[in-house]
Amino acid sequence: MSAKRTPWWQPALALALGTVAGAVVAELGERFNLTLIGAPWFVAALLIAIGIIVLILALNVHKYATTDPRKRPSTFINPRLAFDTLVLSKALALAGAMLAGWYGGQIIPTIGHIEADFYSQAVIECAVTAVVCLIDMIIGLVGEWLCQLPPTEGPENPKMKRAERERGVAPAAAKTAR
């Protein structure tokens, strides 16, 4: 199974879409006298916890994947867990970008009313949660990088092909074609 890295433009697009959506919702809440802005503090705490868990999982996968197979401890990492960690990292990167835009976008229309207690509290909540979401986005991108497998030492590895050429040995594909 082969997974591709998340392109740079996907988190950027998610951040932009989240910013527009957050600003629109905050503006609609202001027009219709609804309290749609802000974020409870437990949301920021929960997002920090999710980011830490994903980072720990990704570090464990990276440690296992980069350790010499002869020196690996007897503990075995389930391939399903490694794949799920990769998927979690990708999801955290995109969700973190979208939510950072969402909470950052809510600040834009409300910054003009920051002198009011409600708006000042909402801006602080949104700013803190947006920073936490940006950290989660970075953790997701780093976690995705940590889940990469090093190239195998099989016949397709460039080092092995170069060594075969230096020794004058025909590649494995040419041997089987005869």
C-alpha cells in the first residue's frame, strides 16, 4: 500500500476556506444577534491532547521504522496501527488548518467591537484556539513525515542497483527475462 504526502496547497486551501467560513458565520451572528463566535476552553485543551497523542504515535512508528531490523526490540508495531497513525496525521493536518482558519476568521469581523467584554473574551478564545489548531496542523504534517518508511534494501533500491552495476552483475529483472 502506497500513500502520497499531503500537497502543500491542501492545508493552505483548508486554512483559506476556514477563514472565509468563520468570518461569514461571525458576521451572520452579529447581524442576527446570535452568539456563534468563540470557543470553550475545553476545545483548545482537547485539540492539544489530540495533537500530543498523534505526535507520540508518529514518533513510535518512526522509531520502529528507522531501527535496524536486527536491533529492534521484541515489541512489534502492528502495520494497521502504523497506517492508522499516518491517516490520523493527514487528518490532523487538514482539520487543524481548517479549524485555525475558522477561529481566525471569527476574529476578523469582531475585532472592531473588542472594547465590549463579550467580544474581547470571544477574540481571546478564538485566538488561543486558532494557535492551538495551527500547532495541530504542524504536528499533523510532521507526523505524516515521521510515518514515512525508509527505502528498502531490495533490488529496486538505487543503492542496490548501483552496487550491481559496479560489480558487473545484471539486474534481477534481466536475469528473469532470459
